[in-house]
Amino acid sequence: MGQLERIRIMEDDLRIRLMTCEAEILLFLKDNEGRKIRDLCDASKYSHVTIHDYIRKLTAAGIIVKDSFDGDGRRVRYRLVEKADKVLDDLYGDIENVR
């Protein structure tokens, strides 16, 4: 079970939103490298439009990148840039050390 799923369970149990859409996207991509927006929408409680808007913002900020696959520029997958991946590695390590 990835971090996103753990936080989802906590949100459901507490009946409160704990994460921003940006955090949800980053955690999803950390746990699921190279995924399509549709995959993220299926796992998210945010709308497709909201996720798409934040994907564009995170891409413009250089935090995530999109890669074409199957030689078709319309079919893309998203992944974290190396720096963002490292930051999340450090965060995951800090969370594990607290337990």
C-alpha cells in the first residue's frame, strides 16, 4: 500500500481532507512512476479538470515532466523530476523514522 492509499484511509476515517491536490499528485507519481492522468483520476477524489490544471502547473514549475509513449505525442505519461523524487524519498524516510 502506497502513501496515497494510507492518507486516503485516514481522510475517509476522519471525514476530512488532509492533502492538497498537488500533494496527492506528487505522492501518486512517487508510488506509481510514469502514469497517465486517467490513472491518477481513478485514484483521486479530485475532478479530472482540477487534476489536469494542477498537472499543468506542476509541469510548468519543473516538478513533473511528461513523456510521450507509443510514438504518439497525444499519449503521455507523467513522472517526477529527479529533484522532486529525491525530496519525496527524504520525506518517506523521515516518516518511517518517526514510527
